[in-house]
Amino acid sequence: MDFPEAIRTMLAGKNVRRGRMVLFDFASGPLGVWQGFGTLQTKDGRVWYGVGQLGSISGVAQAINGSAPELRFTLSGVDETFAAKAKAEAAEYYNRSVTVFSQYFDEDWQCLDLPFAESWALMRKLTPAAEMQDDGKMRTITISGETPFATKKRPRFAYLGDRDQQMRHRGDKAAERIQGIDNQLVTFPDF
């Protein structure tokens, strides 16, 4: 059998580590960061810049009950290049994709296999901030992203409701009992 490197390493009794990486697809070009230290080149040739303990990712979760969680990335101590992207016009980031990847490493933090995408969102809000530290200014950037399944501006039942269905296909009765079905128990089959 042909197992991925990460599984072969585990079967050999060695430790396998996992790290998160984030790819921001800015209009001026993509920028990848990872939660380690230094520069990392993955097996697909992409270069990722380490943020170490200066970054955090929240909101990477499975969508439950139709909710679409917001992804939030906070990076502290970012360099001038990244801070300039935050100060740029909204066209630089708004509605551009941000993808969260996982990467497996061996005990010596060498890449095993290719990174794989966990989740993605569209960048909506990018907020720069600067804090005064003892040795100077530290830049902090918060990026909020919505999954494409977030529909905050659509009315309830807008995807499949009788009124919407009638507007699309007059006389169709496929959705006439959809509204209110979320609080009903439907037994199927009922024989």
C-alpha cells in the first residue's frame, strides 16, 4: 500500500506534528504565513513567513445548524509590508479569499506531504492598530472573514420558500410546506 508520508512516519513510531498556515490572496499578490518561526518552503514550492507566537486564528470550526462562523485572524508584530496592505484601499483585500491550511511535520519540523486546505473565507474587514512597546511601535492587524455560506443580508427562508419558489416557477408546489418545518417532526416513511 502507498501511504502518505505522515502516516508512514507515524507507523514507524515517530512523532508527527501539525501546524496551521494561512494564505491571504491580496490583490497585489498572495501572502502566506504560518504559526512557526522563520521562513518555510512547503513541498509545493510556496513560501510561508513565520509569525511564531505573534499570531492567532479563531473561528475555524465546523458549521453547525446552518450557522456560518466568522474567521478571525489577529497578527501582532507584523512587518511594514503587511501593515501597508492593511492601510491600503479596500480593493486590496475586500472579497478576496483567505485559506487556512494544515501542514504535517516530522520531529525536526521538516514538511511531510503537501499542505491541505481546512477552510476558507472571503476577507471583509481589515483593521490595523499600533501599540506602543518599550522598544518602539508594534503593529497589530485583525482580519475578519466570512465563509461563502454566510447570508446575513438575505431574509429567512430565502433559499427555499414557497413565495420565492412561486416567483421563480409559478404553480410549483414543491416548497409550499417548507416554512415552519424546522419545528415539526416529520415521519418518513409513515406506513
